[in-house]
Amino acid sequence: MVRKMQNAKSVCMMVLFVLLLATVHLGAQQRVTPVQPAPAGQLPAVSQTAPATGQNTAPATDQNTAPAPAPSTYLLGPDDLIVIQGLEMEEIVNKPYRIDPEGYISVPMLGRIKAGGMTVGDFETQLNQTASKYVRNPQLVASVTEFHSQPISVVGAVNLPGAQQLQGKKTLMQVISMVGGFRADAGNRLNIARELQWGVIPLPNATTDPSGKYSIVEISISELLQGRHPQLNILIMPNDVITVHVAETVYVVGDVHKPGGFVLGEHKNMTVLQAVAMAEGIYGTSDSKHSRIIHHAADGSVRSETPVNVKMILAGKSEDLPLDGGDILFVPGSLSKKVGLKTAEAAIQTASGLAIWRF
């Protein structure tokens, strides 16, 4: 009886062991594989099931998308070269079109289309309206590859003088930036000449030239750069001619440490004291009480002189006189002072020689 109970117990243990192995094996087969995170920049798979009617299927807006560029203010004109691009109408896309003197371009199948005097955006609207007669919902765009219709000229004391294209609305300071700014020897004024077909220059000192074809004005460069009169920064129009004058020069000669010419720069003039300072002062042998300012007329035909006491000006006891462009400040030397100086130098040398010989 005891043997039978032991055999039954052994059989039960074997059955339990087999069931345990089977359970472990089944659990291993049903273990779920962990989902790996999708790589950066990839989207998870989207169900191919069609959305229900009325469901919003618009893609989410990317907040980092750059805003669309502002429409160009450039006005198309004769000789500008336009290229039309689009997905349809292969007969006309990816080809250059030159605007004729009347302001039109000739497009195959569409005929003559006006472009002159229009912005690129306005031209595209008109182009698509014309193309809609042949193609449903055309999406044509235009771009300007060559600008030739709005030239201006900037000459004189600028770093990159020559002809420029406006390519839209530009102010005077923007145009000066386009030509690299003013040179170091630029003066204090610039002139603008404008064809009257573009209107009178909107400044109170603007005048009409003797021919009656141009509006001209003179602008102070220093006031323009200081920005205290923003109305001076006017809009530049096609065919404007901007002339930046070279600075005039004041000369200092005679009994000074550094004679030569000194550029006025953005200033209209300089004073006698400033000129002497730029010449690094006067010699002790100068006859500064009898200095002279020599004036020359613009055409060089007339010469005049103004006596000036530089010694009194340096001492602050006399009015500091102005020097205009082209003026010459002459500081003479004193013969008696030079003779006295030479005599003193000779005496010192003689005394030094005697002292050396004696000792």
C-alpha cells in the first residue's frame, strides 16, 4: 500500500513538472517585442484607411516655416528680361522674354501682354488671367533676370561710382550704400539732377535748371548723415544723377612745421587756428604778426589777400578767421629772428669749443 502511494506521488510530480515547462515555453512565445522609437525626422506610419466625410485632413502648419517674401516694388520697363516658369504650358515656360520699348512682351499662344510699369506680382496676375483662357487654373510665375529699365548714375567721391539699377524703391542713403559709401575725400555737399517727367524733387531748395528739363537740388552731406533732417533722405527716381563733390583743400605754407594742403572733408571751411594746428604749429622764427590769407576766385582769375595776426589769434586776443576751400594761409619768417638765432647758435658753438680747448 505504501509502495502504491509513493508511485502515485512520483507520477503527480512528473505531471506538474511537465506542465510547468509547457507554461514557461508558452510565455516565452507570447512575449511582446518592445517598440523601438522612430528615428528623428521620420513620421510614424499612417493608416491607409480613408477619413470619414467632413473630417479635417489639412496638414498641421509648421510654426518654423519662413514667411513668404514681400512683393517686389520694382516696376518693369523696356529692356528688362523676364523668365516665365510653371508646371503647364511648356510652349511658354522656361524661356526669356525681353520687354519691348512699348512695354509689352510677345508670348506664344498668348500674344502681346503688357508688362511695362507693372510690378512683378501685378504682371503675374495678368499673365495667369490671360493663360486661363487656354489652361484651367494656371500657376505661372515670372522673375526678372536682367534689369535695364531704371538706371541711375552716381559719380564723384564715392567708392564705386557708375551706373546702378534701382530694382525697386530706394532712398538716397540706400543708393549711397549701394556704391560703397563716401570716399575719405568727399566734400560736404552732393547734387541731384532729376528729369521733370518724374516730378520736382520734394525739397524746398529744389530749382529747375535753365533748360527747363531737370529739377536740381544741393544736399548737405553732414546733415544727411546726422539724420536730424530725415526729409533729406528722399526717394531716388529712374535716371537720377547724383554727384558727390570732392572736398576742397586749404593750404598752409611758410614758417610752419608741416606745410601742405589739408582737406576740409564734410566741413565747409576751417579757421586759421585749426589750420595752424593741422600744420603742427609755427616756428619761433616766424613773423606770425604779418601773416596773410590769400584768396582765389573759382576761375582763378582774381586774387586777394587778407592780413591776419596769427600770433594774436594763438594768444586768444583776436578773432579766429575762417578759411574757405582753396585759401592759402602764409606765415612768413622773420629775417631778424633768423639772423639772431644763427648768431646765438654760432656764439654757443664758439663758447663750447673754447671751453673744451681750455679744459
